[in-house]
Amino acid sequence: LTDISVMDLIQLNCQNKKQGLLTITHDDLQGQLYFLEGNVVHAAVENLEGKEAVYKILNWETGAFNFEADVKPEKTTY
């Protein structure tokens, strides 16, 4: 995340209308952002879901990320 921000990752997935799971690891936390047709439809980190989870993940400035295409969310919270 030092070379690309979380916001940039979200925008890239939205612009490209991606479907899948973006997992972001920061320290000992793991956040999950699910995309359908380029839209975030579910987010989770710790005990947070939806917008609260997105806001927490957006504040992370360090960490690593992985995108898995065609992974569908277990539910919709955003």
C-alpha cells in the first residue's frame, strides 16, 4: 500500500467493472472488499461491516493486497 492507496485500488476496480474479492492486510488486520460489476457491495474488517469497514480500511497506509476474480460476496452490506 505504500505505492498505491486503498482508494486507488477501489477506483481501479470500479472503473474496470471488476467482480471479486479485494483482501487488504494491515498489521494483524485483514479487510475484505467485495465487488460486483465494479461496485463495492460488501466490506468487512474485525467486527465491522459495510460503510464502517470501508472507512477503517481507507485509513490504512501500509500493508499488502490481493484480488481474487469472480469471488461472490456471502452477503451485501454496502
